Amino acid sequence: MTNKSIREYAKKKGVYLWQIAKEMGISEPTMTRRMRSELSEQEQENIMSIIKKLSEQEKTA
């Protein structure tokens, strides 16, 4: 998995980076800077689960 695939998955699910950052307790600029270089496998999995969670919340809202 790559950061590009994370961005594409988030876009597909209708989740913005600022929403992911908020859920992680970091600022949007920090999130953007982290995405500039490849994240660890664990960080990627964490972000993917956050995207899934946020997209499911949007469906029920």
C-alpha cells in the first residue's frame, strides 16, 4: 500500500484529510506533511481504518 492509495481510498469514500487528521488528534498541515513520505505499514493500516470508520459514520448521519 502507498500513500497515493490512501489518498485515493479517502477520496472514493468521501473522507477529507482534515477529517482524518482530526480523528488522529493532529492538525491538517501535520497530516499533509506526514503524507509527503511513505508511512509505515502500521500507520497506513491505522489511517485506512479511520477512513473506513469515518465513511461509515457519514452513511448513518
